[in-house]
Amino acid sequence: MFGYLIANIDILSKEEKNQYRSFYCGLCNRLRNKYGFIGASTLTYDLTFVAMLLTDVYNPVNEIVKERCIVHPIKKHLAVFNEYTEYAASMNIYLSYYKHIDDVNDDNSIRAKIKADKLEQFLKDIEEEYPFQTSVIKDNLNYITNVEKENILNPDLGSNAFGNIMASLLDKENNNENLKGCGYHLGRFIYLVDAVIDFKKDLKKEVYNPLVALENYDHYEMLLSIMDECDNYYCKLQLNENKTILDNIIYSGIWSQYQLFKRRQKKGVNR
């Protein structure tokens, strides 16, 4: 969905890689068991990050299993899950549905329409279980859609709306200002870094990009400033077993696609 909340695997130890993978597999387990194979197909590292972060903040009881799956049919692997993995699975489904709807609206994608139709059956139950998060997601995605339709070239509007979405995702219990603030600025970063990376492609396709009015602006400084704001909240969180991995994502992994984009830009390679 987002594709930015992912660890820089190259600087994780073997133990940290295994720990990270166990949460990823745990989320896959919950998606597969609750929503079937169409659910497992929506698996992302973004919601793995959400599950790991909330697990570290609230310390729930983890269930740990050794299992085989279609992707790993020979050797058993660890899968870790808990109430926050369940929550992340539901949010993964909900966000994936709206991502596919967006692809249908933008590109008239038949493939996206088929996937959205298959996921739609789960929306009502997710909305009943998580009314706050789902209403924030719907309202703010609709707001972003309207901003794009009206071609309003103010990057704060869309980024603030996406910040609201991420704030609601991280502040699941609706009582942690540091999770809320961290999520808000992460959402702003994700929205804007995506606009930076897609800028030339969007211009060529003549589709909306909020940064058109800021074409010559120092985007790196803008993004760095947002992540500094995020860190003001993130560093106040009381993290435990997953802290090293979460730090990796916040301080390194989240920049990976931007850094790849800059390297390709220097080589004159169009994205």
C-alpha cells in the first residue's frame, strides 16, 4: 500500500532479521486465517511495522507458532501474533480495498476491480469492530480525492489528511499522544515522499501531483523536517524487544525508496 515503512535489512543482525520476519509471517498468518488467500495477498511490511510498534508499546501476550505455508512449504518458520497483529490484519484489508478502488478510478484497472470486489465482503465487519479508524480512513481518503479532483496545489492539504489516517492507525487505543503524533508526521512524510518520487512521471501522464507549485523547492529539507517532527514523538515511546528494528525503520528504512530514487536520478534513469 504505502511501501515505505520497511526495514533496511542490510544493517539488521541475523537475529533481528528473524524477529522481523516472525512478525511479518504472523501478520500473514492472521490475514490468511481470517480473510483467506485474498487476505494473505494484501500482506505488507507497512502494517507489520504497525503491529510491531503497538506490540512494543502495550506488551500484549504473544502467540508463537512454527508453521509451513505456500511461500515456505519445506522448512517451518516462526510466526508471532497477538491482538495488535489481528488489528493490523484488519487495517491491511481495509486500506488495500481503498487502494484497489483508487487504482480502478485512476486507471480503470480490471485486476484492481476484481480484488476490490473480493475484499468488499469484509468491510462491514471491520467497520463495526473499528469504527473510529475506518471512519477516519474513509473521510480523509475522500478529502484527498476531492483535493485531487479540484487540482488544489497545496501539499499541506493532502499530507495533513494522510497524516490523520496514520495517526488513527497508530493510536489504536485513542489515548497515546506520542503514537498519534508519530503517526501523523509519518503519514505526512509518506504522502509527500511519494509525490516527490512520482513527480516527473505524474507530469508526463498529466495527472495530479501536489508539488507542481514547489517544483524547485528543496524537497529533501522538507522531508527531513517532517521526520524531525516525527522523531519528537517517536523518541518518547517506551519501546522494548523490537526497538532496534523499529529504530531501523524510522531512521533508515523509511528513506530507502527516496535514496534509490536519487541514485536513479543521478544516473538519468526515469522511474
